[in-house]
Amino acid sequence: MSRRPELRGRAARLARLFPAGARKAARTPFVLLVVLLLGGGLICLLVLNSALSEGAFRLDDLQDDTKSLTDEEQQLQRDVDAYSAPDALMRRASELGMVPGGDPVFLDPDGTVRGVPSAAAGQSGVSTRVVRPPEVLAPLPYPAPTAAASPAGDPAGPSGRDAAPTPSAQPSTNSGR
């Protein structure tokens, strides 16, 4: 007699789907699977560690760059502060020939003047350098071309002394633009 109870009906049909005896699983595929999983995990850990080390080196380089750029920014800010200090501005303005202005005068919306207008007084004893704005030259009138052409295509004529200079001979006032 078997120790298994007799199954009937639905239970008997389900029991036929499963194998009757207990089988022993082969150890080799299981061991191979475990070794592959452990090896793959170690390789992934090594790759992750290398990526983190590379990121740490990159972060260190970027921090060094940030420090040097911050130092440069602070130096430039000190230079700007030195140039924009009131005494430096006053010195540069006097070098350019500027003088301190007087009391301000205001115009009301109806056109009346509030305050007393006066010219700015120059300081005596301070040597000032006068900076003039560039002169704007009016174009010289050129004589109309005549039928008699001068020799060698010279627009100044044969003498060249009394004729107006050519545009290329005039000084350029807009050379910086």
C-alpha cells in the first residue's frame, strides 16, 4: 500500500500534472549561476567604483578652477572699486579738464526755471588738460569736371597747388568708427 491517499475528481487531475517522484536538481547549473551572479556583481562594483573615482578627480579639478576664477573675480572687483572711488573719479575728471558743477537748476513743466544758473567755476592752481572733441569738417566743394582732362588723370590740374585736396588726402574724422 502506498502512503499517499487516493485522490479523486479534480484533485486527481491536478496531481497528474506534477511529476510523481521527487527529483534531485543538478548542482552544476545552480553553482554556475551563483558564480556568474557574484562575478557580475563584482565587475559592476568595480566599474561603479572607477566611475566614482573619475568623478571625484573631475570635481577636484573643477573646484580648483572655481577657486582660481573666484580669486580673479575678487581682484577685478577690487580694481573696479578702486576706479570708482570718489577720489579716483575726481582725479580722472580733473585730468580730463572737467570741473565741479555748481548748484543744479531745474525746469518746471510750465517752463519756468527754478534756481540760479551759473557757469561751473574752474579751480585755480590745478593744471588741466583740454580735450577737444574731434572736428567735423564740411565737405569741400569740388569744381565740376571740365572737358579738358589734366595730364595723368590728376584732378588737381597741372599745377596741383591751388586745387582742393582729394577726399583721400583729407584727414579722416571717423577713423575709430
